[in-house]
Amino acid sequence: MAHQTNYNLDQRFDFTAATKKAIFIVGGIGAVLLILGIIFAAMGGDHGHGDDAGHAFHWTQRLFANLWINNVYFVGIAIIGVFFFAIQYAAQAGWSAGLLRIMLSLGYWLPIGAVLMIVSFFVVNHDIFHWTHAYLFDINDPHYDKIIDGKGAYFYWPMEKGSFPIFYVVRMVAFLGLWLFFFNKLRTLSYGEDLKSTGHNWFTIRKWSAIFLVVFAVTSSISAWDWVMSIDTHWFSTLFGWYVFSSWFVAGLSAMTLIAIFLRERGYLTMVNENHIHDMGKFVFAFSIFWTYLWFSQFLLIYYANIPEEAVYFVERLESDIYSPWLFANLIFNFVLPFFVLMTRDSKRHSIFLKVVCTLIIVGHWIDHFMMVQPGTLGHNGGVGFMEIGMFLVFGAAMTFVVLTGLAKHNLVAKNNPMLEESYHHHI
């Protein structure tokens, strides 16, 4: 490989004290805002409620809703990194050889995210998931709900409905466990590639990637139904699994693009040029349109059919003083701005455009998750305040720290990857 001499393939990312300090400052600001948000909500500052018990219930419920939004969102971004890595191998893609380790690094959040998801489910379940209340399944109770009772087996099988949702919990643990297993397997094989000059590992990674993609296709959809759609238990959408996946995917692509630009600006990844960055920009552009297509498809079919039990999902978002502005902000952040800013070839090759758009998309898809969770859990008590912004910054800073720590442990480039030569000559 004649060109390899020009590049330092043993380069490692130096996670400097200055970078850590910047992350800690963002996390610290987030923590302060979160505490302020909790204090204001506990004092009833956000909404006027009658009694103190109502305040206490309200602020914990709002805290739990935020915890769940960020859990689902950041675990989604983490697994998308592993998913995109697997796609490169399954498709035998050559262009991305210099970026593979960035994709994989997002997965370092998975162990922390998985523990947070499972533990927080047991903390938040009654406040977030209406179907966890036993009285809904008691035919003699005035609050008995025939529709939720009909779906009860999906959560409680083989146990009695309204007891312990064992089927649901087993699915959550199994899916997160599988994702972790594949992340660790692909990570071990990828770093093993640095030690062996043969292409053996490449074929093994390809095989495991193909298996993972099949597993992910099933688990990502069901996890979206479980973790998000079951909040609005009466409502369902047949493309919801795709919808949540597309939201995760655009946010994950944006995170990978930002990391690539961050590393390049600090002199790393010398073999990654503006052509590779252009390709990442094209992915972000294309899948922001794909997300919009799914958003619009879901909306249009429900609007056109006008079936009350379907339409209520959008009615409670569009006719709410709290949520309707965010519904439009969601579309502006995730479609209008990326579409018009990244439309030209040059904008996808200049880091300033990509940095702005990718940051907006990461915030925008958090808004998307906020819109999926809060109306069904908090109703008119929701909104975006210090608590929401604070929790987002805390999670974002924590994940950034974990990902960059993982990235610093090994070489930034898989130096024996047989596709590197093709990546050097990548030109579009």
C-alpha cells in the first residue's frame, strides 16, 4: 500500500484536560438547570396546582418523563453507531474505512444506557406507563379499560394481567443485552484487526455485522413499541418502529459527523478528507428527508382517515398551547433547516454548515422524543423548562465524555483494514 506512508495509522486521540473541562462545564450547567427546574416544579412555579400533594406528584412525574425521554434518545444514538458500523461491513463499503472507529465509539454509552433504562423503568413505570396500573385489568373496577385489557398479554404474559410485566421486562433486558453483546463482539474484532495483517478479521466482522443487522431490524421496532408507543396505550401506528428508528438514525449520523469534524480540526484522521465529510453530510441530508417522509406519512394517513382513536394523538399535540409550537419546531429543526442548508454540494463539504445543522438536528430529534413522550404522560402539565434543558445537557455531556474516553483507548483507524486503500482514493 504505497499511500500508507503519508499517514500516521497508529494515531490515537488525546482526550485533553481542556476538552474534559469543556464537557464538565456543559454537564455542570445542565446539573444546575436541572436542580433549578426541580425546585421550581416542586414549588409549583411551572403550573398552578391546588394542593401540595399535587405539586409533589407533578414534579416527580415531570422528572421521570424527562429521564425516560433522555434514556430512550441516547441509547438510540448509541446503538445507531454500532448499526452504521455493521452496515459498512455488510455492504463492503470502502469509503468509510477511516471513520469506522468513530461509529463504533458511540456504542460505549450502551452499558451505562442499558443499566439506566432498566433501573429507571422500575422507578418511573406507574408515572409514565398507564398500562402498569392493575385496576385497568379488573373487570369489576370502574376504571376497567377493555382496550388495555386486550393488550395486557403483550406486557404480562405468562403472568396474570396487572401483576408484574414480565414479558415486557424480559424483552427490554434481552434487547439491551443483545445490543451490548454485538457491540462488544464487533469492538473486540475491530481492535483485533490492528494486531493481524490478514483479512481474516474483516470477514468475521462482516459475518457478525450481517447477523446483527437482522437482530436489530426486529429489536429496534419492538423496542420502539415498548418504550415509546405503549405510553399512549390506546393509540398505535403501523410505521412507528420505522419512525423512531429514523429519528435515532439522523441523530446518530449527526453525532458521528460532529465527532469526525472535531477530530479533523485537531489534526487527527489525516486520511479523512472533504469527500468523506461530504458523504456523511449526504447521509444526514438524505435521512432527515426520510424521517420527514415517515412523519408526514403517519400524519397524513391519520388525518385523512379521521378515526377518533387515531386522530387523538395529533389532536392533543396540535390543539395544545404547550405542544403545538414544538410540533412546528420539530419540523423546522429536523426538516426545513437541514433541507435548505445542506441542499448544495458545497455546504456538505464545509464544516461550519455541518456543525450548525448537525447540532440543530441533535436538539431537534430530542424535541421529537419530547413530543412522543410528554403529551401522553404529563398532558397539559408538560413543557420545556430548566428541567428539560438541564437533563438534556447532563445526558449529552455524560455520553460525550464516555464516547471520547472510549475513542482514546485505541488507534483511531483500523490500520489493517483491507478497505483503507479504497478509502484513500475516495473522490466524489
